[in-house]
Amino acid sequence: MIIGESMAETIDPTLVRLIQEAFAIRGAVLADTRETLNEITARRGGSNGYLTALMRFTYLAPSIIDDTRRGRQPPELSAKRLLRTSAGLPLDWPSQRAHLKFASGAASREERNSTRPQ
């Protein structure tokens, strides 16, 4: 019998790497460089759509990132699913947790009171 919301008990290294890649891309885009967005995309071997999806992940609630790093993501959340649903990912953190089926109790007070990313 499972009481409460079920969560994965192990770290998904593919999912963690995807989020790390998102922040690396964001760093490259925001860096003071002459490289264009298209050049960054070509260098990394992806598509513009993939790059856009990765950029959306940099707006994930801090608690979602922390839970994922600790292996406390919902069992059905995979890197592939996160990529597929990135276009519909809400901007406000509480809605992100609900959309991705994370436990609602793990959100920080700041996230529960926020309606948009900081």
C-alpha cells in the first residue's frame, strides 16, 4: 500500500544531465560572446526547437530542480517526457509542480507564494 504521492526513489541521470545541459546553454546564450544563437545551436549539434526547450527548463522551480537532483521526481517523469511537454510548461512554480506531478508539499514557501519565476 502506498500512502501519499508516489515518487521515484533513484536519481535519473539522463534527466539530471538534461537540466544541467539547459543551464549550460543558458550560460552560453547569456555570455558576452560574438557567437549567435544559430552558431551555438550548430556547435552543440541540436536544433533550434531543442535549444528552446532547454531554455524553458532554466525557468523550472528551484524545488523541482532540487527534487530531481535528489531522485525525488515522479516516476513517470523522464527526460523524454520533459522535452515533449516543454512547450506547455507553466511559468508559475506551483503550476509547474502540478503539471509535472511533483508532490505539492515539497515546494518552498517562496514558490507557493509566487505566481512567476524570480
